[in-house]
Amino acid sequence: MSRKENHLKDELRRTFTIYALIPTFIIASFIFILAFVYWNTNVLEKNQSKLAFASKLISTTISGHMEKASEIAALSDIDGLRDSKAARTEMYENLYQYINSTGLQTEFYLYDQQMARLISNQTQDPEFVQTAKIADWGIIGQIKKKPTLPTFAFVNSVSNCGLERNLVIGKAILEKGKIAGYIFFVLPKEQFLSMLINPYADFVVKDRYDYAPIYTDGFFCDTLNKMKPEFINADGFFPFADRKYYISKAEILNGDLTVYALTSVGGIVSQLTNSLLMLIGILIILSISIVISVKKQAEQKTKMIDQLVEAFSAVKEGNLDMRLAINTNNEFQIISESYNMMLCSLKELMQTNHEEARATVISEIKQLESQFNPHFLFNTLENIKFMIKLDPTAANKMIVALSNLLRYSINNNCSEVTIQEDMAYTQNYLDIQKYRFGQRLNYILQIPAELNNCIIPKLIIQPIIENAIKYGFRDCQYLRVEIEACIIENQLVISINNNGTEIDEQSLNEIRTMLAANANCSQHSGLYNVKRRIQLMYGDAYGLEIMSSRQDGTTVKIVLPIRKQ
């Protein structure tokens, strides 16, 4: 055994000296050279990529709004918008849909020829419109010079004492070749700054007259918001005022704007120097430590390795009672403690296997309960948005119904409720859908009073109704949904029937195959989730049945055990 230990110590010395020390110096030097090259390359590439991103962002944003302004101008009928509430509502919907698609907090204004506001998402006129009522200058004057083309300009913001310049995009609305009105989009400067600010580069956007309406650092501009002359023609590495920058630029929108990306590189040299000194110091300390401690460590580690080998050999032979006692305050002590904990954990894992399986089932049930269709919520909020203007009373009722339904759906205190409780919130869901479809949707609830206190899973009926509305309206103008509950063969059966479009035979077979399987490979996630919850809670004897025909419509039966409160 002593010969083996001495041989191992010699191997450790050779390993530390030949395979650790020398390669460490070589690799460290090579890594530093690569880091130096990569750092410089990375600065240039990031600067160019950020410039491309900023240029595309600004160009796309302005071009998109100019195209939309032209589209709105072509669609607008000033007399119709002035006289028809329906026309204004349609235009509001068009504008809000576009603004929501951009993700920007864009202001929009639509005026007639006398600058009377017809449509806007703001309560007061912007400063440039108020000024235009006195004199035709600024962007109004530009539009009048070229009424057939969309125009953009940066105008002063009243809220910022005229020092900040917001982007205004406008287009004349022409009728019979004459100006009948105007459409404007206003994007605050902060919209661009929030998208441009990043730790790798600063940006300056200037126009043909060297004014900089957008910049992330005021250092590059003077008090008049003009870009400093020193930076205008700079390109590549550029020193200025004890600072060093890498500058790149790109012209956009036919040269109307120029985007500059400026990256500070003054700290690179000092960082590399400090890194080199730190690396040399670490290598010296590491070399001395290795040479001094290799003999002592080799002797200690061989003893601990022998203990580990003996312990793992015992485990290999099936002996789980052997324990290690290594107190070295290093990795070997961690291995020793982990080995001892592993033996204890094997028994504990076997004992807790049943509890973990049950916890997994409960977690899956909670996950299935929490799945709520976002399209329903989106459509409901959209309907509320328009009904607030058209029928505030109905909108208020929809908000109350939606609030009750959401509060009910996110309540994790219980997974089971009475039929009476669940039907109350199911009726909220149906009322919301009825506000949406009006007379095209009707429903009938037939729940005997003696079954009101029967226990069922929460929100078990709502996904079935959701599917009935989604697929029942395909070829059907009027949909009737009937919900009834009864006792059949000592089981609680809840039937949801609709007279809508029947399910074709192929799809019906796919649904039944999916319900009979233990995994869902189809698109009918709602039905599968209901079936999965029922079987996780009550067993495989319960679940769903589905029938569909042209004469009787589609019926889904939920089969549950009879349990009362």
C-alpha cells in the first residue's frame, strides 16, 4: 500500500508541474491575446449592430406612420366623420388597432380644414395646431406646400419648455384636389429614447440643419440642441475632450436624418492593463502555492482517496451501512458528507415516493384549473372598450360579470364547489358571451333544486360552453345552449347541448380517441383538460362523453360521482 501511495504522490507532483503549471501560463497568455483582439472586434461589431438597429427602428417607425397617415387620409370623409358617429367609431377602431400593433404611445389627431378637431385620443390640441390657427407655418405650412405627400417634422414640446422636440407626422386629407382636413401622429421623444438607450452605445439623430431632436447623451449637443461640429464629420476612432470614441453613422429617409452611434473606448486600454497585471499576479501566487503545498497535499489526498475507494466498493457490494468520517474542510469533506447523505436519502426517497406522486397529481390539477382562454378575455375587453362609448350601462354589467368570473377562476382556495356556486359564475360567462353575440345566442339552465348542493370540480362546465360557441357558430346564425343535470345509475351527469353545427365523423372519432388516451396530441385542449381533471380527482371511472348529429346538434356529458356538501 505504501508503494502505491508514494507512486500516487509522484504522479501528483508531475501532474501539477507539467500538466498544470506550464499549460496554465501558455493558456493564460493565449487567452489574454484573444481577449484583446476580441474586445476591439466586439466594440466595432456592437457599434455597427446598434447603429443598424437604431437606423432601422427610426426609419421603420417614421415610414410606417407616414404610410398609415396616407392610408387614413385616403379613407377619410370629413363630412361623414363630422356628421356620423358610426364613421367616427370606425375610424377610432382603425387608429387604435394600428397604434396597438406598433406598441408605441402615439397620439393621433384628425382635423377639418378649419382645424376643428374631429377625432383624437387626447383632450386638447397640441401646440403646433394652436399655432397653426394663427399662422400657417411649421409642419402645417410644409403640408400645404406638398399636400399629396406625407410630411414629418420635430416640433417643440410645451411640457418641456420648448427644449424637447417631439416627432410629428402629418398628411393633408384631399377632396376633389383641395385640402379638406389633416391627419397627424405625434410620437414623444421619450418613445425613441426608451428603445435606444443601452449600455453599449450612445445615439444622436440629426436633421439636415444639424439640429439633434433625439439624443441619449446631451454631451454631444450644444445649448441650441445642435450637434457639436466636432462630431458631425467624425468617423471611426475619434478623441475629444480627454475622451475617446468610436463613431459610425448612417443616413436614413433619403438623407433627411442622420443617425450616429458613439461608443466610448477610453477605458479599454486601462482595463486590459489591469487585467494583465492581475493575471500575472495570480499566476505567480498560484505557482508558489502549488510548489509549496504539493507534497503535503499529495500525502493527505491519497489517504482520503483510499477511504473513498473503500466506501464506494462497499456500496458496490450492497453494503449501505458504511459511513465516512473525513473532516478536512475541503471538497473531500463535501464528498464524504454527500456520500453519507446519499445513503440516508435512498431510504427516505422510497418512503416519500407516494407523497411525491400525490403532490404531482395535485400540482397538475391546479395547473389545469388555471388555464383560461386569453382570446375570450381579449375579445371581452375589446367589446367593453367599444360598449363604453355605445352603451355604458351594458359595459358596466360586462365589467362586473368579467370581474366576478376572473376572481372566481384565480381563487386557489378550493378545487371543488357546489353546482349552484359554479352555475352562478358560469352564468356570468354566458352573460358576457350574450353581450357579445346579442340575440344570436340564447341559453337554458335546467338544474333541479335537489342537485344544487352536489359537489363538482370548479369551472368544469365553462370550457365545454366555450367550445360550443367557438365551433357551433360555424354554419349557424343562432345558437342555443342548454345545460341540465340529473342522476343516472347512481352517477351525476351534467349535459351541455347546443344546436349549432355538428361535428363531422372524422373529427368526432379523433376527439373520442383523444379522450380515451392518456396524452393529448390534438388541438382539443379544452375537452382533454376537463377529462384529465376529472380522472385525476375521481379516477378513470368518470370523464366525458360526446355525441353529435345534424338533427340533435352536439351534446357533451360530464360524468361525476355523487357527492354532496
